[in-house]
Amino acid sequence: MISQDRVRQLARDGVIPKAGRDAYPLAGLVQGYLRFLRDEARRSSRSAAGAALHNARRLEVEQKIADADRRLVDVREARALFEEFAATARETMAALPASITADPILHNIIKARCDDIQQQVMAKAEAWEDGALTRP
């Protein structure tokens, strides 16, 4: 299931023994090729593990740098800040209809729109908390 060229290459590399021109002992060929495959699998496994470790270390270094640069924020601090902004937005939107008009019909239209906006903001916040919404 491998080409003649590949067999010749493996013989040149010393993986399989050669008995003569384009002649190879069957047992040596099979055993050599199986050893080669096992070694290749082991190298690939080590390489994958090494790459994973390298990526983990790179991520750790990036996080340490971001922390030192104050680009990382504690989730509790971010939540508290968001809640503070949301409370300010709610208070401002609650006062908006009365500050725009005394007409009860127009007041109710504006209030309904402000309520819709608040609901959209809260739905996005809940989706983010549930993991359904990712950061940009």
C-alpha cells in the first residue's frame, strides 16, 4: 500500500533492510515499516502535546501581560459597573417621557418605546451571561 519510491526512501533512511536492487526481505520490510509507523505516531503525539503546552504557555503569558497593562477586569467589577450604568439608563429613560411632553398619549408612546429599549438591553445582558452572546 506504499509506492516503490517510498520503499526505496525508507531503505535509504535505514528503516528497512535491503537485500539487493529493489529487493527487500519480507520480514525485515514489515518489521521495519511497523517500527517506523510506531515512531512516527509517537513523534506526532509528542509534537501535538508540545504544541498544546506551547499554546497554553503563550496564553498564560498574554494574560499576565494584559493583567499588568490593566486590560483584564475582574468579572465582579465589570458586572457592578454594568449594573451602575444600567441603573442610570433606567432612571434617565423613566424620566424621559415626562420631560418631553405633557400630552398623555405621546407620553405613553415614548414610555412604551423606552420600556422596549430597556427590555432589549436586559435580554442582551442575559444572553451574554448565559454564554449565548460573545464579546465583539
